[in-house]
Amino acid sequence: MKMKFCTLLAGVSLLALASAANAGQPVVLSDGQMDGVTAGAAATANATGFAIGDFLTFTTTQTSTDAVTSINSIKQFGSAFGGAFSAAAAASALFQAAVATHADSSATLP
């Protein structure tokens, strides 16, 4: 009973907060204002590891992302870094051991 009430309360709260958002009407920006607009830097990193064995298994993953932008009177500075690392090991005495890892990263400047 208590769990159902908490779920209902969370759903009603989310609905009330979503309906309260109001962005207003679109605004036309001048050329000077558009010079100060930037999309920013973006960085992503993903890593996963999987191991099967009856004697020893371990997986380790590490991800790091960094995105920094700064506009100082349009002397634009940006840096983006995305890094990922994944490793897995498995040992088995009775059947075959299997490991699989994947790591990817991407980064883009403004």
C-alpha cells in the first residue's frame, strides 16, 4: 500500500512540474547577440565489460568526460575530451571461459 502511494505521489508530482514549464514566445536575436551564442563542447565515453568463468572472473571499466567552453568577447576557447577503458579476465577449470569488452569515446569542439 505504501509503495503504491509513493509511486502515485511521484507520478502526480512529475506531471505537475512538467505542466508548470513555460518557455514563452520565440525571440529574434540581433547580429551582436548571435555573435555571443555557442553550442558548446561535448564529450561522451562508454565502457562495458563481461566475464564468465567458474574459477576467476573480474571486469573493470573507467570512463572520463570533460567539456569546457568559454566566450570572452568572442575570443572563443573550447576543449573537449572523452576517454574510455575496459578490461576483463576469466579463468575456468570445468568449462570454457569467455570475456568481452567494449570502450568508445567521442569529443567535439564548439
